[in-house]
Amino acid sequence: MTLLSIVIDKIFKETKACAHCDIPCGIYDPHNAQMAAHTVLRMTNLLLDIQRENETKAKHDIARMTHVKEEHGHLVEDELGTLENDYFKPEHFKTYSNLGELIEKAVKLSILVRQNIDIESSKELLETILQISEIFYKTKNVTPIRVKSVYPTEGEIVTYK
Amino acid sequence: MLLLSKFKISGHSMEPLFLHGDKILTTNIFYLFKSPQINDIVVFKDITNVFVKRITKIINDKYFVSGDNQNDSLDSKDFGAISKSQILGKFIYKL
């Protein structure tokens, strides 16, 4: 970013301008965000467990895991953006007064887990995504349920009955 | 109404010019003196949202807009043509 851009960025208040893939297809699902959050958690676990017997291989694995963690952290943010901008309506935010706060928290956590190897934030990110998913299904007038995932993270996923 | 406004792009319909997360500066100064033109990139509001699109056609003071990324964009077919009063500003600078 140039100096001019930095100055402008500091001076002006920011508003969101939508440039979405918005043929209004009506197909929305928090599943992708959940999978991405599980992946972030898994990569964080793997990074913490990395073996250093072969330093070249360790460096190689760290690079790959970090890349996947970064990618899926972004994916969480993108998927949340789609739900926030395309699916959730003002009445949803009114009915579920913590929805906006949860989305904001999840976005911040998705940045934090990319910046660090932070297991607690990764778990918190997943939990926040699960709470958003529960609200999503409630807005669809179905009952959300939490089930244990079959992923190595052994965390939960939210689906509905 | 501010003469200059900053917006953060959300979505992919204006790629490759604007990527998701890009920040842009717009101004409404030009439109105080002249009408929007074809190819102007404008930020405008509808009932629920603020959008950024390119003007592709003008008929009887109605502005038809579209995203640059045609595979990935809502356009006037979906929400109708917009009026000048809905336009918040013209894109002038990408941060």
C-alpha cells in the first residue's frame, strides 16, 4: 500500500460495497465454514506435533501445513461473508441479537489462527462457527443438532433434524 | 453527503479489477455537474445493501449495471436498473 493509500485508509470511515456472486440461488450452507474451521484446527494440531528428526522434512511439512491453515482460515472468512452478506437478513440479526457479534468474532479469530499456531483460538473459532451454524438452521425452521464429527479433530459438527 | 467515501469490496463480481477485501475511494463530485456515463464504476445503494458495479447501458435516465466478472455477478437483470439518486459515488482510486 502506498503512503497516499495509507493516509486515505486512516482518514476515511469504511463502508462495505457488495460485489457478490449473487445470482440469488438460495443455496447456502454453513457446512463449508465448519469443515474449514476443522481443517484449521487439524493443521494447528499437526504443526504443534511436528517431529524435528529430519529438519528438511520438518521445514517442508511446516510450509505445507501453514499453507493449508492459511487457505482454510481465508475460506472460513469467505464462507462467513457469503452467509452474512447474501443469506442473513436484518430480521435474522434482530431475532438472534448475538449473530453479528458471533460473525465478527469468527472473522477476528480466523485472522488470529492464521497469524499464530494457536490451539485455543482454533478451538474457539470452531465453536463460534458451530454457534453461527445453529442460528443458520434455526432461521431455516429446522432443529440444529450437534454430532461428533468423524474428523481427526474429534470435534463436533452442527447439522439438523 | 461526503464528497469522498471509502468502501471495502466484499465479493468477487468486480474481478479482476477489484478483489475481495480491496478498498476503494469514490467521489460524488462529478455527478453534481454531469450525469454518470457508460463504463463508470459506481457504488450505489438498494433497499438492503451497497453495491459496486460498472454502468453498461443508460436508457431514459435509468442506469443498467453489471459486474466485470460475468461468471460471478448480480446485475440489472436481477435487481433492475438503478436511478441517479441511488448512486453514492464514482470510483476514483484503489487503495
